[in-house]
Amino acid sequence: MALACPLVLASASPRRRDLLARLGLTFGVRPTDADETWPEGLDPGPAAAEVALRKARALPPDGALVLAADTVVVLDGEVLGKPADDAEAARTLRRLAGRTHTVATGIALRLGGRETTAFERTHVTFADLTDDEIAAYVATGSPRDKAGSYGIQDDLGAVFVERIDGDYFNVVGLPLRRLYATLRAFVPDLVSLA
């Protein structure tokens, strides 16, 4: 994929950087310190898009296309964010074990005074997990920087997933098909598959 304008990723996520690089895009990285407080009363998809928009707006307009994203894991209506410590990661994984949860990623694009948002939802079902499996995964350190305390792309995180309904890349942190469709709608003259 190619863009006919500079692209800035407003995120420190190594997974989002990897996914954009996978598309062949050239981009800069400028994480923001935008407010990531969960908007009250919104469904997970629109709420994630709202947080992504805050991140995009936190960068000054400089002629670059800004891409921001926010991913949340939701179980029983509760947002499961990044764990504060290993004990919280283990508790979260115990809650997810044997159950289906929703992963929602919101994306925001901003160019000059224009902006747009979109979101994707994916349903993920975990297998039943033993305490030993959870402890082994937590000991890797991988859950520490991930919403829901797991990474579907991790060696151990991947084997916990029994079923996925929706976009795999959404669970990783950036729904690539939704991103492409949103780019095509937002800046049709600036995006190509060349």
C-alpha cells in the first residue's frame, strides 16, 4: 500500500508499528499523552473510536495524515484494560478462560482540519485454562502491555484462543481491512495498492 502524503502513527504500540510496516507503508511514530479515559455510556466500538480521536487530535496539524487507534477488551460489559501487575493479569486471564469476550479497536484519521473515525469488533473465545498455564504465560511478561492481559499473536497467547469471529488483526491492535476501507473513503486520491 502507498500513501501520497506523510503518515504519522500516534501510538507507541510495537504491534501497530509492525502491522503498518507489513502493509509496506512508510510512517513516523509520535505517541501522545492524550486522555484515555473510557467514555461513559458508549458501546465499546464507538468508545474506542472516541479515545482514538483524542489521540489523533493531540498532535498538532503539520500536513501529515495522523493515524491513532485504541483497543479494548470487554467481558460482561466491563472494560479489561492493561494489567497494573502480574496478579491482575492472572485474574483477568482466569476471567477470560472458557468464555467469549469482545475486542473493539477504534481508529481515527486526521488530516488538516478533517477527521474521521471507524471501529471494528471481534469476538474471541478462550479455551479453559489451568492455573499452571496462566502462571506460565504471565511469567513471560507478555500480558503487561496488552488490553485484556493477552496477545493473540504471542506463542502462548495464541494457544489460549479456541475460536475467533471477526478480524484477527483487530485483536492484535489494528484492523487492517477496516483501516484500508477508511483510508479509501477519507483520502481516496492519496491511497493506492501500488
